[in-house]
Amino acid sequence: MIIETTSRENTARMSMAGELTIYTVAASKAKLAAVMNNASDIEIDLSGVTEMDTAGLQWMLIAKRHPGKRLRFVNHPPAVLRLLDLANLGGVLGDPLIISATEH
């Protein structure tokens, strides 16, 4: 998992690339904790996520539950959309999922 972060004042953006699985979630948790210590408005770009399992889904749910933080997931790739659909958690995460009319 490659995680890049940029921040300005109280806003941070994380871009994730690679697998968000049981093998990579620990590093992702540590990076998110560091970002949350310095920002209250956080955007996580998932466009580079190639594979996600239930550990990644759990990481997303935990990330959303931090009081006093505004956290958004954006650019959901097919790997993430499939798991959100399977678990019926698209609404729970509270982020708009924009699906192209050409996707099935």
C-alpha cells in the first residue's frame, strides 16, 4: 500500500494505491492516525485501491467514527464498490458514490 498525504492548515488529503487488505491495514491505520492528529477535515482518495477485503472495510468504518473529524472517501474504484455493495454499507459510510452510466 502506497499512501501519499498533503495537508494545509486543518485540511488533509490522503491518496491510497495498492491493496487495502489484512496485510496492509496496520500501516494504513498508523498513517491515518498521524493525519488525524493534525487535521479535522480529511479526504481519502481511494482511486488507486486495487483490492480490498473485510479488514479494509473495517478500517473505513473505524475511520468514519472519529468525533470532531470530517472524513470523506472519494473516487471509489470497482474493488471498493463491490465490497460496499456486498456488505450493503454504502449508506453507512455516508459518502456519495458516483457511478458512471457505463458501469454495470
